Amino acid sequence: MGRAYRPSGVRVRVPASSANLGPGFDALGLALGLYDDVELSIVSDGLLVEVTGEGARDVPTDESHLLVRAARAAFDRLGGQPAGLRLSCTNRIPHGRGLGSSAAAIVAGVVAASVLADPDAGPRGALSDDELLSLATELEGHPDNVAACLLGAGTIAWMEGPKAQAVRFHPAADLVPVAFVPTQPLSTEVARGLLPARVPHADAAANAGRAALLVHALTTDLSVLLAATEDRLHQAYRAAAMPVSAMLVEKLRAADIPAVISGAGATVLALTSGDGPSVEVLAGYAPAGTAVLPLTVDYCGAVARPS
Ligand SMILES: Nc1ncnc2c1ncn2[C@@H]1O[C@H](COP(=O)(O)OP(=O)(O)OP(=O)(O)O)[C@@H](O)[C@H]1O
Ligand SMILES: N[C@@H](CCO)C(=O)O
């Protein structure tokens, strides 16, 4: 017999995230102050999905909706499905731009189900953060965005066999992430398909050093960010799918501004600081049609409260 759920609702706020940050492919993540808000309620029967904002015209409103799939996967772990569900999404994270929209939907779904199963168990419900992270990673395919989205701040994620693990780190208070968001989406699946199965040992070694330096740079010494954000494992292989963004990264870096492709692209993320170039100066580099978003670091991750 399935688990019995009381009719109840939960609101979950989830941050955008930038993965990789240059050399930390599938490992490093940064939670950003741009949020999707969702409300999931247990009702007597059926499924009702309402979406406003980003993706409203594109995402399905049936069982194939990503957040519904994630919530269903969590309810399965928790002992069974509720009789009916009602979902309302207010989306602000653009889809398919490298800002962790799919991770945000997945994390919102698993956290919402976890809280609905036991609102009194803790801030993120019946499942522990470790369980939520592993389940979200199974659904997303890699742990970097979901770790940052779930836990907030900077995250270093890794796999122990099938289980995802992550630790948080606190980026320096004067770090200012600025996103250059293009109009056109690029799916992570397509961008991952461009990566080679093997890479030169020298490139892997170079990235290991830079990724280690990057954690130091972000937490302790922003002045070494330019060197610390150099990548040889993914950006060049994907450049043909996002030539305008690849060129923008090159131009910003040539001007000593640490810039990387955010996640699988095609957003470009500049990691500046209080005494770095102003947003107006950065906007001067933006190709036509690109939105320039000065952001903050999110330190909370996924936040749930009963509705
Ligand atoms: N809030 C959402 N609700 C429903 N589906 C979503 C939502 N956000 C993302 N998706 C699904 O995920 C797809 C985008 O995922 P994809 O992994 O390609 O990009 P991303 O997550 O925005 O970027 P990245 O993984 O590089 O940071 C969308 O096209 C949509 O199908
Ligand atoms: N590490 C992932 C992030 C995008 O989801 C990638 O670059 O493919």
C-alpha cells in the first residue's frame, strides 16, 4: 500500500546557478540571485500545472513537466504517490542558456515532495540534503548545478560511485557575477554531445591546477581569477555551437576580465569584483540582443515554506 499524505501545500524558491566556472567541469557551481518560485499542493485527484514567466509557452503541463517528474521520483522514494497534485510555477531563470534552469526545476520538485511528505522533519523535509542531492543528480545527469541550487553559495561536487556528494564554500563578499544572456537557447544535451571521449593528459593536468586555484581565488584572492578561470576541457570543443559567446569570452579575457561560458552555454559569466569594471563598461562588450544581468551570489540554496 502507498503512503498516505495529508492535503497540504509548499512553496519553494530555487536559485539559478552557473556550473563549471571555467576549469571545474561537472564539479564547480555557483548559486546566483535569480529565482524560480513554485508552489506544489496535494489535492484530491488529478494533476494541474500552471506556468508563468520563462518557458511558459514551451514547457509541457502534464506528467512530462520536469518538476512534476522530479517530484514523482521523490514521492516514489518516500513510499508512494499522493492522490492528486497542483503545481504553480513562476519562472525567472531563462531556459537552455546555461543558468541551471533544469537543475532548478529538479531541485524544486524533489524538495517540494520531501517537505510535503514530512513538513516537520527539517527545512527541506523528509529527505536529507545528501539524499536530495543524489536524487536530483540522477535526474539531471551531473551534480554541479543541482549542488549549487540545493545548497547555495559556491559548491564543489563529485561522485562516489552512483552517489553525488558536495561541499559548500563561501565566495568573497565583493565578488560580482555578471551574466551576458543570449536570446537563443542551446540544450545541454547538444553541448555535451560536442565533447570528446578522451582529452590530452596535459589538458587534464592544466585544468586540475586551475580548478584548485579557482577555489582559492573565489574565497581568498579575487586578483588571480583570470588565471584561475582558464579551461582546456570543454569551452573550445563547444565554441562552434556558440561562436558569439566564445568570441565574447575571448574579448573580455583579452581585457583582463575573468569570463567563462556559464554551464553548457551560451550565457557568458564575468566574475568581477567591487573595484573591477562597472556594469556600464561590461555592457559595452555585449553583442546585440544580449541581456546584461548584474547578479549576486545566493547563499541560501533551495528554501521551502508551507503554503
Ligand atoms: N522551470 C522549468 N520547468 C519545466 N521544465 C524546465 C524548467 N527549466 C528547464 N526545463 C527544461 O529543461 C530544458 C533546459 O535544460 P538544459 O539543461 O538544456 O539547460 P539549462 O538547465 O537552462 O542550462 P545548463 O544546464 O547549461 O545550466 C528546458 O528546455 C525545459 O525542457
Ligand atoms: N557541467 C555541465 C553543466 C551544464 O548543465 C556541462 O557543462 O555540461
